[in-house]
Amino acid sequence: MEIFRSREMLRGLDISHVTLYEWVKQGMNTIKQNPYLFDKKAMEWVIENKPDFAERAKKMLEVEDV
């Protein structure tokens, strides 16, 4: 199972902490909060709900699959 930390999400998607927290409020899946941990479901949420960031999310999933 791929697990992404907040720092990996920020760098991989090139977003800010504020954006990440807003997405969580909007319904992005988390495994755990404080510290935030994310899994494949979170990336699927990004792909579905944030089309501007879909390519970056797909790339992060590909890197984890290797």
C-alpha cells in the first residue's frame, strides 16, 4: 500500500499547506490526521476533483508502483 506524507504531497503536487488542508476539508481521503497520511484513495480524489493536478497525482502513483 502506498502511503504519502504531507511533505510528499506538497512536493509531488506542488501545492501549499493551506491548499492541502482545504482539500482535506473538501473531502480528500486521509489515513490519519496529525500528522496527515494519505493513500491511493487520496490520489484518486485529486485526479477526479482537481483536474489541474491530475497529471502530477498520476505521476506520483506511477513512481510508487515501480
